[in-house]
Amino acid sequence: MRYILFLLLSINLFSSTLHLVTSSNPSRLNPILATDSSSSEITGFLFNGLVKYDKNLSKIIGDLAERFYFEDNKTLVFKLRENVKWHDGKKFSAKDVVFTYKTLISPNISSPYSTEFRFVESVEASGDYIIKVKYKKPYFKALETWMMGILPEHILRDEKNLMSSSFNKNPIGTGAYKLQQLEHSKNIVLSAFDDYFEGRAKIDSISFHVVPDTMTRFLMLKSSVVDVGSIEPMQFERQLDTEFFKKFDVHEEISHSYTYLGFNLKSEKFKNPKVREAISLAINRDEIVSILFFNHAKVCTGPFLPGTKAFNKDVKAPKQNIKRAKELLREAGYDEKNPFTFEIATSNSNSIRPYAAQILQHQLKNAGVIVNLRVMEWQAFLNTIVMPHKFDTVLLGWGLSPTPDPYMFWHTDSDTKGGFNLVGYKNEKINKMIEESQSVIDEQKLASMWRAMFKIIVEDNPYLFLYIPDSLTVVSKEIKNIEPSPSGIWHNYIKWEK
């Protein structure tokens, strides 16, 4: 009898595992270096920031910070929680916050998140659990900046090269889960952290299956190998039967992301605004949404998302006009004998975008434009196309926060290695507007400035803004305590049960 009990316990029959799927290997499991979707998703379980959004995305609440307040409009004070431990058992303290800040602003790392700290004058610890942040001037994203995951000083203080550090594959965080296993192209397993400050997660482990192929991911979901996953509109409308919906619930909401076709503005062929406008007018965005999404998406009209204060409802998406597109191309020196030719590069990690590229190719052919396609595995796409900015155009997407930061995407200074201004957009008027807006804390004035930027950026056509997909998330009915909210379903994952 004792042997049987020991055997049951040793093979952990009573443990629970949440099975998820990711389309690519994470590049770095480090919150200040995680720029791809797989790394960002996984590090979200491993690390915490000082603050976070509440489930309704309506206000900012404490995370590693127990409370916070502004001493004046340039001084932010955090009182840190005293019961937080790192995954190795060491205590979290203010020195970790100071270390993370100093690492982010160091010239030794390349991180797009560093720009959010450009207005910080100093970060000082007062004892073990008080942090005082002084800004050079008022900053509208002062609080949101500190949603960045915090790094462990005691592990990384002597690290000479964080970019290539083994820590990026063996992270130690404060999150509800800790890394248990990392098998590239196979499986990434996280286990519940017993000493998590908000209480141990009820599900014992999370298993991420690395599956690049979209059809394989879909079949794994249909066969209940995966507990939570995303499905495409065509799958939802045409490829699922009643048996599936007996096993899964579907949660649909507009995503906080958009897909765009970005021009390399440093390339001679795209410097002419007539060419960019012609390509825009040759595209039928409504057709893309109709064919690919079965009305589970909407046309994107600009860089900030609907429902935010930055959205400019007066800016409409261009309607297809093949005649005018051809006229503009002729004015730019292109015709049937000398057709405009370019390449669209994208990744197969997103199941929709390769098809979107094919539709764009077909639509542009009607305007006499020849489009070549390059569809790549995500990591190769990231390393050889996106990061070095070596492309004609890229078909990509951005996930955005409820409070946009135009600096990260549209300011000339963000056109750097590792920066998010991938296309090399440069508009001095926009630069000035962005710089002025950074210290505006009056919400109405700031919103007005954002809406003005929205209009100018769209008129410049650095991107062709294409579509905003709905998020179709399916969750096994075996998972209990799901609470849908404006932020999605993940806000209370430590309370989920299986």
C-alpha cells in the first residue's frame, strides 16, 4: 500500500497542466529584451513589473509595488511589497529596480523599451522597499513605463553581456510560474512558483508546445491536446462542428493589434510619396477583411486603435481606385513597359498574413504592379529581415497598449538597431509634436495631439494600415474560473483550475 501511494505521488498523477501552443521558439526569455510574441507571452508568466493595468484596462494598479503616488508632477514614489521572492528564494528589493533601470539605459544593450526611460533623471532606493523616480519633466507615461519586468540584481550584477547571457534561456523572475524546461522546437514547461506573493497558481504547470505549422496547431486544438488557443475566422465559420463547441468555449473581442504593410522609406523606390499613395489606392482593404475574416475583423484606418483617446474617427480608409493608382505610377515614371516591382516579406508564424500577402499581390497586379512574395519562418524573418531593416516592404503587426507611445514607432530617434521605427519614418513636424506631447499630462490636450498625429501619419503613408482582427480565443470547458474582461481572459490565470 505504501509503495502504491509513493508511486502515485512520484508520477504526480494529481498535478494539473495547462497546455498551450506557440508558433516559434522564444528568442530571449528576458523582459527587457523580449520583442517577439513568443518571448513576450512566456516572460509574462515569469516576471512582474511594478504596476499593471486592471482587468478593465481603466486604471493602473500595483504589481510588485504595494502602492504608489506622485510627490509632485516630476517625482514618482513606489512602496514595494515586502513579501516578494525571486524563483531562487532570494528576496526582491529596491536594488533590483535600480539595477533594472541602470541596465535598460546602458549602452551595452539594445532594447526598444529603453526609450520609455529617456525622461528619467534618477532612480533611487530609500531603504529596501522605497523607490523614488525623478523625471526631467512631466511625462504622460511615467506610470505605464514601470510595467516593464524587473530583473534580479543578485544574479546579473556581474554579467558582462546581457544580450548573449545564459540568463535569457535560464531566467529567474518573481512571476507566478518559473521555467522548468526549455526544449527548442519542442516544449517549454513552466511550473507554479510555490512562494508567489499573490498565492500559488492553482494549475501546477504550463506547457507551451512549439508548433510553427498553423494546421498542426489547429488539429491539436480540435483533438483537445491544447487547452487554450486562437482560431482563425475561417476555422470558426467553416471547420468546426458541434462536438467541438461541446468541449470548448469561444471568447471573441477586438484585438489590441493591427496588421500593416510597411515600406522601407530609405529605399529609393519608396521615397516618392506618389508611389506609396498609388499602392494604397490599388488595395481593397474591405475585400481583404471579407475574404480572410468573415466579418471577424475591421479595416484599420491608422496607427492608434479604436476605442482609445488617440483614435481619429474622422480619418477614413482609402477606397480602391485603380485608375488613379495607375495615373500616380505614370507620374512617378512607371508603366506597362517599366512596371513598378517590389517584394513583400512576411512570416508563416501568423497563419493569416501569408494569405493577406497573396491578396495584396493579386490586387496590385490590377494596377500593373508586380509583387514578389517571401514567406519565412519567424526567427529567420526576425533575424535577417526585420531587425537589420533589410526589406522592400514587410507585412507585420503591432500589439499596442491602451495608452499609445508614438515615440517608439514614429519618432526619427527610434530608427535604430532594435528600435520599432523599422521603416525609417522621418517627419520633423511629427518629431516635434511627439516631443511636445511627452510632457503633456492634461488628458484632453494629449488626446487632441494624438489625433492630429494620427491624421498626418496616415497622409504620409509610411505604412498601409490594413486590418484589426478580432481575437477568437477558445478555452477548454475543463478550465474553471475564466472571467472575460476588456483585457481578455488572462488577468486572473492564477485562479484558474483544471
